[in-house]
Amino acid sequence: MAASKTRISFLIILGALMSITSLSTDIYLPALPTMEAALGGDSELTITGFLIGFSLAQLLWGPISDRIGRKIPLIIGIILFIIGSIGCATSTSMTMVVFWRVFQALGACVGPMLSRAMIRDSYGVTEAARTLSTLAMIMAVAPIAGPLLGGALLTIGTWKLIFWVMAGVGVIFFGTIFFLPETLPSASRTHQLLWETFANYWTLLKTRTFMRYVLCVTAFYVAAYAFITGSPKVYITYFGVPEQYYGLFFGCNIIGLTLVSALNRRLVMSYTMDTLLRRSLVVAVISVVILTIFSITGIGGLWGIVIPMFVMFSMNGIIASCTNAAALNAVPPTMTGAAAALLGSLQYGSGIISSLLLALFVSDTPYAMTSIITFFVVLSALCMVGSTAHPAQPVRPGVDKH
């Protein structure tokens, strides 16, 4: 019973730490038009700045965690996140917000990256995939609650209040870290010099199996971030959805992701992750082709965007967990931190591509957003061409590590 309670608390805390990415972006999506009106400049660059810091900082933290363990980097990272959130809340220009968003990201990246590494430290590949699916369900609270909370906060205060709330949540996260075990004991840590651990990135880039999964999820996340970044203007400005209701339209996608994640926990016991990836990507490709047609022709209006996006976004419940588990399983334990960092850097840094493309192809219609989504979902599917697809044997008790 004690072990069961420990596992539950472990998963809840890791799920909360992984949700820091959603907390840092989704909660203030309804405020983007308001921020732009108040400060001038391009509010989408606040997302770009965050993702740049988020992706690059992981490349530093990963090898460090392989050498000194997981908890100390987590503690430092959350402190940086809190400071960055306060900096955003006290900013008086869009340039200042972008700067502090980059700083905020230096700490925010540690939670999601090391949560994946801690799962790899603790479980085998199949159980890791099931655990990541479980965490996806826990994480789903943030993207659903975030925009709703952000919209509600705008009714009682300004956009600055949202960043003060981020800082407060960061303080809560800081307290939870001390309840986590250190999953990387001294005997399992790399004994390379710190500068030598960074050379592991070159080894990882040459590891074909690892990179196949990384590039697959990276391309899919470019599409996902195109929706996250572009949907406020499409839904609120183009279709006239009230700011306080934007979260409902955004949150329905997370509900779909949660349901598919729950289904994936069962599917990974009967099918290989390659099989699940290929089939979920086929569904995603079909949905974005329909999305493009509806976007160009105007069929269905708002619902012609909402419904195909719901199907495409839901497939992330399989794609993210399976690619992450399979990629980390393809590397030795002493490189797990670096592998999780490279994976996270490309996966979440993919949003830089989305936001820059949306800023470049400025449009008052949904065309730019839907075109980017379609192109990168198809590219994600192409990454899995030629992969194996044989049913897996059910996992017997005792096979995975605990």
C-alpha cells in the first residue's frame, strides 16, 4: 500500500512538473491581443522567445543532470522560473516581456525534461510508455484550465495578473520537488568530465533509431504549436469567439488528447509503438487534409476548423508518449539526461518554427495556420515510413524496472 501511494505521488508531481510548459503558454493565450494593444509590438514573439530559451537551456541541463543527478537541477530551474514570471509581471514594454520570457524558459525547461529522464530511470520501455500516457492525462488539466483561468483573470485584472499567478504556481511546484526521490543514484551517473558529456549530443545525432522518433515528434509539435500560437487570432479575431470562451474551444482538444492517452495505456500492451505511431499518424494526416479543404472553401465555418483540429490534436495522446519512450529506450542509461534534453529541445523548440512562420505569413484568415499544420503533420508521418509494425508480446510482471 505504501509503495502504491509513493508511486501515485511520484506520478502526480512529475505530471505537474511536465505541465509547466502548458502553464507558461496556454494560460496567457487569451491575453495576447490585449498585450499587443497595451504594449505594441508582436505578442507572438513572447512565445518565440520562450521557446528559444526553453529549447537551448535543455541542452545545458541534460548533461549536468547525468553527472550530478536530477533533483538539484529541478530546484534551480523552478527558482529561475519564478524569477522570470515576476519579471514578466513587472514589464512595461513588449521587449521586456520577451526578455523575461526567455529567462523564465531557462528554468521552465527543467521540469518536463527531467520528468521524462526520471521515468526512463525508473521503468522499462513499455511501462515508460504507459506511464507517459498517464502523465499526459494528468498534464491535460493545465491546457484545459490554463486558457479558462487566463480568460477569467482578464475579467478581474490586466494581463500582468496572469504572470503573478504563474509565479505563485511556481512557488507551489518548488515545494513539491522535495517529495521526489533521486532516481539517478551516484553509481548510475556518468563519470565523464562535464565538457565530455556534451559530446554525447553528436553520438545521439548519429543514432538513427533515436533520431527517427525525435524527428517524428518534432514535426508533429511544429503543427501543434502552429495551432497553439495561431488559434487565438483565428478563433477570437477572425471568427469572433469571446476571449472568455476561447478556453472552451482550446480545451476540447485536450479532452480528446486525454481520452486517446487513456486508450494508449492499453494499446501499448498489445501492439508495438511503431504500429501505434503509424496508425495514429494516418488518422492525423486524414484530419489535416480535411482541415485544409474546409479552411480554403469555408465549409463548416468555425466548426470546419474545430472538428478536424480536435481529431489531429487528439492523436498526440499516442504520438508523444510512444515517440518519447521509444527514443529514450534507444540510448544507454548514462546518456538519458542528454537524450531527454535533445528530445525536449527539438520537440518543444519546434514551436519557434511555428511562431516565426505565422509571424512571416501574416494573414487575417485561417489559411496560414492550417497550411503549416498540414505540411508538418505529413512530414511527421513520413519520418515513420519504413518502420517495423509487428504486434508486441504482452509484458510479464517483473520485466520492467521499478
